[in-house]
Amino acid sequence: MADELPVTWSKMRTFVALAQAGSVRGAAAQLHVTEPAVSTAVASIERQLRTKLTEKSGRGIVLTEAGRVYADYCRQILGLIDESTIAVRSRGLGLLRLGAVGTASEYVAPGLLARFRHEHPDVELSLTVLPRDELFVALRNHELDVVFAGRPPRGSGLSIRATRSNSLIVVAAPDHVSDPLTTTWLTRGPGSGTLETTHSLFEQLQIAPPCLTLGSMGAVLAGARAGLGMTLVHADAVDVDLASGRLVEVPIPRTPIKRPWHLVTGPTPTDAARAFISSCSSPDLGPARFQPGGNR
């Protein structure tokens, strides 16, 4: 039998779509192709690699350990291909792919994006909002250029390029400040770095208060204003509420908690990424300025 044809970029994209969707039907819908086309592409890759990459699970599929490893390599390869295409085809700085955790996307990034857009009107901007860990995976796979987030994991190969001070504080409506042991705490959903820090604070204080998960930062703050409970939140997100008196800072042991914002890139940032970091580090930004430095 003739050797199987080499794995193409198109087949890699099909496999990544399958890994993300968890089903042949979902991958086909995402790629706008037929389900047999997806199955054929994946079967071709498995024959080429002589390795089983997927297994059936109910009505969907799951990746084998080999499949998870291969999907990660595919994302990195395809990310590099897209990055190289952007670099070659673009004029000037071209495209800047930004990522941010939810709070940073709402309260930190907008003003900096507006400034950069004014300075570089020809640069195409995109902003992806994901949980912290997913952002760092996308950055490592060359799917993003710069990320607004906390500190990346050690050994990730990612670099902090600039930092801005920030703290997590506990807030509540003025007439709903009560014992943190018994009052309801409002929390974000799974994947939130703030949620992890909240649970860590509970452990340090040796408390197990009732919690109400409201998902988004906007919902959490609306709940706090309405008197549903107290919450641990980035100070950046409540500047206006504290100034207006709609919320007050609650003095809780071990708070405020220092959690600086970082601008993070891969080891070799693009020209557009360097220009953005330079813009965010301009001295005339005042308190909004990111200080250049970090593990370059």
C-alpha cells in the first residue's frame, strides 16, 4: 500500500476544530464542511502517525493522551503560520491580537486601546476575552500577541513586558457591611483568577461563608450594589462606585491583596506588540501607565 499523504495544514485545522468541538458534527459545523470530510481527515492523520488520537465517548469524542499532545503541537504550528502570514502580508505594523481576562477587558484595556488606535490608526485590532489559563495557552500557541493578565506560570516560556500596580479589595453596599464569616460572598464562575484568590483568602481566614456565584464581573458588582453580599474585586473595577458611595471598602484581615496587571508576550514579540507595550508605558498616562520591565 502506498504511504499516506503528509499531514497538511488543512488537516491540522480540522483536527484542532475536532479537539475544540468534542464531536465530528461540531467540528464540521465550525469549519463549514461535511461530517465525512472531518472523519476522513482525522483518520488520515492517524494512519500517517500510526497512532490513535481519538476515542468515542457517548455521542462525542475525546482525545487520547497522544491526541492531546498532537492537538497542542497543531495549535502552535498553525499559530506560527498565521503569525508569519500577518508579518509578510501586512503593511506597517499590520494586526495586533490582544487577549485579556474579563476584568482587564472592561476596566483596564479600553482606554489603552483607544490611545493606541489613535496613534496607529492603520493597525487592525482584535481583543479576545478568556479565563487566565486559556489566554496563556493561546499566547504560547502564537494565537495572541499580547495578554492583559496576572503573572504567567513559571516555565511557560512567556515574558512579562510591563506591569501596573493593582490590588484586590473587599467591597459591599454601605448598609450591608456585616460579619465576613456569616454574610454571603459574591463570586465569579470557574476559571476566574479572582475566584481562586477568594477561596485562598477563605482558607487563610479559616472561614466557610455562604457564596453566591453570579458569573460575570458586571453581575457581581450589580449584586454587591443591590446588597446581595460582599465580594473580593480588583480595585480598578470599583473606582467610580467607591467615589460615589455606592460601594465601600470592607476592612478584612489580609486585604488588600496585591495583584499587579501584567502585559505578557511570547519570547519574540511582534513589532505591533512592541509598539503597543510602548504606548501603554508612556509617562503621560499617569496612574494608568504600565511600567516597562519584568522578565524580558
